[in-house]
Amino acid sequence: MTPHNTPEAPEAPLIRTLTPEDIPDWLRALNTGFLRPPAVSKEETEARGAGLVLPRTQGAYDGNRCVATFRSFPQQLTVVGGATVPADAISSVTVSPTHRRRGLLTRMMETDLAAARARGEVVATLIAAEYPIYGRYGFGPVTTTTEWTVDVARTGLDPRWAGPADGGRVDLVDADDVRRAGPALHDRFRRDRPGAISRDDRWWQIGTGVLRLSADPWKEPFYAQYRSASGEIEGLVSYESDDNWDDSNQPQNTATVNWLLAVTPAAERALWQYLCSIDWITRVRTGRRAPDDLLPQFLPDPRAARITTQSDWLWVRILDVERALEARTYAAAGTLVLEVTDESGPDGGRYLLRAAADGTATCARTTEDAQLTLSIADLATLWLGDDSAERLVALGRVRERQEGAASIADALLRTSRRPWCPDIF
Ligand SMILES: CC(C)(COP(=O)(O)OP(=O)(O)OC[C@H]1O[C@@H](n2cnc3c(N)ncnc32)[C@H](O)[C@@H]1OP(=O)(O)O)[C@@H](O)C(=O)NCCC(=O)NCCS
């Protein structure tokens, strides 16, 4: 006998890629998952829909209603030494609160990563909303983001600064100038910084207000550029200010940097000094910077720059160990046998890394005895240079199978700067 008051087991939602007609409901589900007002206007649907690569955009459907979202798009990630690898950039990951913890994210992730492997992408990348979500899929944190707040009065900088002393100059420019000079400048920057990612034209349109993704009013930022003595644009900054006066009628304004892009230390120094010399600005919030950013040491009193945020930022899932390890350069010649564990994918196994004196390396599967055992996620962290093998051994995450192996790994993998990804996606 069938008890007639027992609810039937709910059918698992169907997961599929989108057609153009699906976009409005998919955006509604995305907004819901991110706790934003769910209604999406026609203009917003058009603007946001145009950024979707539909064959790489998944939705989960309970009946006709979209209850989970996931998308990916092509990206280039710079690795140590300046080469780039093709990356599967993952974004817009949400599962509606009514459908969480039933495996929907896991199903969408597996589909996406399998497609990325089939396309030959070397890594998958994402920015994690919360730390515990993505380790289970083999992602490890590979860059750290740091934000400082500078107390301008304490910097020791000359408030009467009248421009760079190196023959260069700082000028205010308009959004059109930024769209003209920005892409090439960014391309130069990102090829020199492990952890940096490519930006498309859309990024510059959104960043300069040409393309609006929501109905929220656009606040036009200020833009300034640094030109070297030879006339070359070497730096750009986008910043905003609040309008805040204290009880004694003194200005107490905070300049918030949206982004500051520089390809030379001179440009970086000049733009920070410019920001710290604007009348009425008493505090500068730096926005997302590298943990080893030069800014504090540009200030006569580095303590004027206080760290207000520090957190993991870009996460990477290596999809091809051999190509990933061969793409970067190495600080010393040597060999290392790694036993990689991979519970959520096919990349586990033993790999022999052979680094040559010119910094290049080969990597192939091997049957030789392993010197270090580590997870695919920890390999990503070490690969881009944001941590050391000795530290991960101390934390119990990496195991030395041969004494001294961690220090050999660190000698090979050592980098001169921390990796940095200034972007969110
Ligand atoms: C994060 C999110 C997408 C997970 O979706 P989901 O469909 O519930 O995930 P799954 O059911 O596939 O979970 C897989 C595993 O991850 C765990 N997990 C999922 N989200 C987690 C979280 N936020 N914190 C800790 N563990 C989490 C689940 O418990 C499950 O573990 P188990 O296999 O041991 O049972 C969903 O909770 C969500 O939309 N959150 C709000 C938006 C968000 O943070 N999106 C991520 C943007 S980067």
C-alpha cells in the first residue's frame, strides 16, 4: 500500500546550457543567489546577456524555473617568467537557497571542467566568495590581495608636491583617453606579473561607464595618467572621492582607488604621491593591491599605510600538470619528483620536473621515487609562487618523502615578486 500523504521525492533539476530566451530568467536566478534584487530590466538583460558565452553558460531548471547558474569564458593567465596559459575562467556561480546542498554546483563544475580539458585549457580560475567552497574540486588559492588605507597627514610626503621630480608628469584625463591608452598599458602590465589575467574590451567599457550592467547610477570617477620624461604613458589610475566635512568644518575626504595600473616604479610612485597630495583628501584607500606592493615603502613613514584587508584572491585548478609546470620558469637548475594527489580529477600521479640552467623545464609522468607528496590544490599555490614548500610542510599539507625535498622545491620555484591578480570576474 502506498501512503497517499508521503510527498514524492523531488526530481533532480535538469542542467543544460542556455539559449538566448533563457537569459532573463537565468539573470533573475543569478541575482537571487547573490542576494541582489531579482528583477532585471530589459536594458540590463541586453547588456549582461551580451557578455555571456552561451555554450559555456549553464542553468539548472526545476520545471521552467532557473535555480542555479554557472558560466565560464576564455582567459589568459600570466605565469612565473611572463608566459601566459589558456584558462577557463569561472564566474556567476549560484544555487538558489531552496536548492542548495543537493549537488548542483558539483554537477555544473564537473561539466565545465570536463569541457575545459577537452578544449585544452591548462588551468581553471575563479575568485571564491567563501574559502571552503572550491578546495574539493582541486582549486587552491594562488594570489593574495591586500588593501591599505593611507593616513595622508602621517606619510611624511611633501604636501606641496608639484609633480614628479623625474621629468615625468601627471595629468588628469578623460574616459576616452583611458579607453585609448588603457588596453595596451594593461597588456604590458599583465605580461610582467604572474597571477595577472587578460581583460577584454568589455572590461574597459564597463570600467569607464560606457556599458552599464545595472540600473544603479554611474558615479564618474577621476582618471589620472603618468607620462615619463620621454612622453610615454606608463601609468593610469581611476579613483573616486567622498564629500565629508567634520564638525570643525575641516575636509575629511577619502579617495578610493578603483584601480591603479603602472608599468614602471616611477609611474607607480608618481601616481601614489599624486593621490596623497590632493587638497581635502586625508585618507587614501588603495583598492586591491599585491601583498608586496611598493606603496608603503614609497612613503617616508610606511606605517601611515595600514593594511585594512588581506585575503586569498585568485584560485586555480590545474587541468594539465605537465603543461602548467613547463609554462613557467625556474630560479635554479635541478630535478624534483612530485607525487600529486587528485581526489576530484584525473591529474593525480608522479611527475618528474627537470629544470635547466636557463630557467626552462620539462615535466613528464615518471615511476621514480617521489620526493614530495602534495595535493593538486597545493601544487597550484606553489606553482604561481604565493607560498613556499617549507611552509606547507610545516602546515602538514605537503609531505617530504625525502629529507630536504621542500628546500629543493623552494630553490626551484622561488620568485622575485608575489603573484598578483588585481581583477575580479
Ligand atoms: C556556494 C554554492 C554555489 C554551493 O552550491 P551547492 O549546490 O549547494 O553545492 P553542492 O551541493 O554541490 O555542494 C558540494 C559540497 O560543497 C559543500 N559546500 C557548498 N557550499 C559551501 C559553502 N558555502 N561552505 C562550505 N561548504 C560548502 C557542500 O556541503 C557539499 O559538501 P559534501 O559533498 O561534503 O556534502 C551555493 O551555496 C550558493 O549559491 N551560495 C551563495 C552564492 C555563492 O557564494 N556563490 C559562489 C560564488 S564564488
